[in-house]
Amino acid sequence: MTNREIAEYTLDALKKAGADHAQCIVSTGKVDEFNVDGGEFSLLRTLFNSNITMKALKDGKKGIISANRLDKESIDKAVQECIAAAESSVSDEAEAIAPKIRNANFTAGVLEPDRDKLFDRIKEFVADVKNDYPKIILEQVISKYSSGESVFMNTNGVEFTYTCGNYDINAMFSAHEGEKSSSFNYYYALFDSLDRKLIDIGMQRTLFAESERQIDTKPFPGKTVGKVIISPACLAEMLFIAFGNFISDATIIDKTSPWISMLGKQVASEKLSVYTKPLDERVVCGERFTGDGFMSENMEIIKNGVLKNFYLSNYGSRKTGFPRALNLSQNLFVDPGDTSLDELIKNVDRGIIMNRFSGGQPSTNGDFSGVAKNSFLIENGKITHALSETMVSGNLADMFKNIIGISSETVCDGITVLPYILFDGITISGK
């Protein structure tokens, strides 16, 4: 059966089993994967994947089941489990499936891969790292070509198909000199062209060069409340930590978000504008429809410091009465500023530039604490030396308000387009 036929069969089976409403997503795909360990090719394999996720509503109660086998016997079993899950759950009038607005078929990325050229590019990448950054050890590199088709259907007549293919690279590395070594770091990027060297994608060269400087580290001197430049390698993580705390289903539904009454109001410096843009041409195989059955659109989250949208699913929207997010993608964009990175650094009398953050979940009011990794000390407007692990803490809501500047430079990794941002008011302390 085709994915569409599987989806039709599943919806029919769910209805016959007693569902009032139902939806399903059927996905199949293929992955060609190259592995490099310790600078040497270690694995070439082809993987096939299949998955179905079905949702049934019965008397206002929801059941969701996923399975990775698409034969009729497996689907029939999953259908019965889905109905049983619905019957044992609690009725919730906010549960619903998407209405039919406009159906569509989507295609994106690379549908005819050049596997030989990908192999050559990976081989070239390993050689480039060795030649240009001799202290770097590529502990592992995984590069893949992934392709697949997803079909979404529901009993309201919604139907989307999405066929896409892309390349990616995932490198984990550290620098070594004799018995000394840097902290490990990693980088992941998507791409849809093999026309340029893999080492030139995103900010890999910057991170390789910085890792070589991180072999010798010193602790941050003392403790201060000061300035932190968060690099594009770390910024997406920090933004999603904040948005999970302030504008997600969980915190808006349970009313713990400090931003719950801030739609249309200033929550950040007017310098800050943040979007999710799965349809941007720089995004490789971005989201085309949401998991709850709506066609994706680009969306403003914060515009000139004003909160424009929460990050709510259809359920979160119906539960709270706030508007549904136009997409639920990971494709974060931040508008660049009018200041170069060098000028941002010159604005720091004493602080750090941070490439990686390791910390726990912030408290409900946005207080956070963690370790700045792969970072550097800035003193008197200059980057001085690499730091050993340094504690950073503060409040996420205050951070957004205390933006001193945003770099004119941005970095695109096929998923996000992000600048460097200089924040003030963060507590920095050496161990």
C-alpha cells in the first residue's frame, strides 16, 4: 500500500472501531549514512524507516498510538490500542482535529542525491580539518542523505503530503596537544547542495579555530554581574529554553508563565525581533504542516521587543483561548543588528563570549543557572583567553530586556539564521 492508502485504511479502521474523529500521519523514508571515527571512515549503511502515528477522539477522550510497522495486522493492532487508550482517558472538550481549509502537496530539498559526491565531500572535509586545524581531532562525523514522504489525513478531509530530501553533517570534535585537550564540542547542519566544501557550512571554521585555543584554559577571575555574548552556536538553545518557560502549551495552560498577560506588550529590548520561518528559502526541508493538521506559515514571536504570538498547539489554543501558533518548527530567525561582532566585543569591559550552555530547567519565573562551556574571557574590549568551565546565572525575562547589541553578522546552518547577541546583567563566576 502507498502511504496515502495506509492513511485511508487507518482512518477507516479507527472509525469502524468507534472513533468519532481521527487523524494519522504516515511516514516512510530512506537514509544513506557515512560514519567517520577518529578521522577514518568506519561505516557505510542504508536504513529504511517507517512510522505511523494515529489519534482517535471518542466521547471527547483522546488516544494516541505510534507504530513502526505498516502492514495491516500491525495497523489493526495499533487501532485497537488507540481506541482503548481513548476509552481509558479523561474527556476534554479542548481536544479536536483540524478542519479542512485547503489541502496541498509539498516537495522540497534534494530528491535525486549524488552519493558519490557526498562521499568525496566528506573525505575532503576530513582532510580540510586536518590541514587547516591540525590540533583538531574529529572524534566522530556522521553525514547522511535522508529522503522520505509523509502523509497527513484526518476524518474532516484534511490531506497533506510532503516529499523531501536533504544532506546533513554532525561533527563531534576536540583539540589536542600532547597530553592536553580542549572540552569537546559539536556542530550540526543541514544542506541541499554539494557545491561548496562542508567545512564552510555554518560556523564550523570558527568553532574549530576556537577549540584549538581552548586547549589551555584559565578560570574566570572572581565573580561579577556583567555582560555575556551568546554566539549563534548557543543562541537557539537559550531561546527555546526561554520560550518553553514563557510561551509554550505547558506554561500557558497552567498559567505559570510570567508572560501570560503580555501579548501585544513589550517583553524585550526593542532591538530584538524573533521569528519561526520554516518557509524561508534558507531553511532546508522546513515544516510544511503541523502535527495537528494545519498548513504551516512563517510567524513573528517577538517584533521590536513586543510579544506577538505564543507557541501554542491547536489543543493549547483551544484550552486557553489564545491564538494557535502558525507553525511549531525549530526554524528560529533573529533579525541582525547594525553593529559588528568586533564592536560588540569592544563594548564589554569584563565578561564572556559563550558557545555552549549546560544547565537544568529554569524555574517558573525564568531564573536559570548553568555552566558556560567552550567560552572565552573578554576584558577591556578584547578576547583574552579560553575559560575553564564557568558558572552563569540570571533571569531569562530580564535577559531579554537587557540586550546591549545584536551583531550584523548572522550564521545559517540550514535550520536557523542567528546573530551574536550581547546581554547584560548576568552573574558570572569562576569555579
